[in-house]
Amino acid sequence: MSPMGEELYVYYKLEPAQAKAARSAFEQARGAAPVRLLQRHEPTAFLLTWMEVYGADVEQADAVERRVASAMAGLVSGSRHLERFECLPLSPARP
């Protein structure tokens, strides 16, 4: 589990022609870790924008992210951008 409810968000660009290989590399590298993969809705974009979400429930998120980054290295256009967010405690929602 990530420390103190921390979540990692990693976003990057890739060529549409690389999408199939990138998805396969991602799935193999993440293994059984419950990492989510999102794609920005950009119907007319030249490059795809993908985001990996490593929730607080991902065991050893940093190690999994490094493994995925290594697998994706030759497929990404430009650099991977990693940001960390910590969950804030909230009061229960009111009806």
C-alpha cells in the first residue's frame, strides 16, 4: 500500500500506432497490481494522452511504477510525468 493513502498519477503522450504495443507492455509490466489506465478524450489529437493511476490500494506502487516505466520506455513520445497526491479526510456526505 502507498504511504498515508498516497496516490500516484503518471501521464504521458504516445503515437496512436504505438497504442496496441503500449497497452500490452503496460498490462504485462503491472502484473496483478490494480493500476488503472486512462486515455484522455481527444478525438482530433495527433498524440494520445494516457494516465496511469496507482491508487492507495496498490502494494509497492513505486516499484510497480518503475517496472511499468521501464516497459513503456521505447513507446512513449516525450517524458512520463509523475505526480503524487495524498487523500484528505472528509466528513461523511450529507443527504
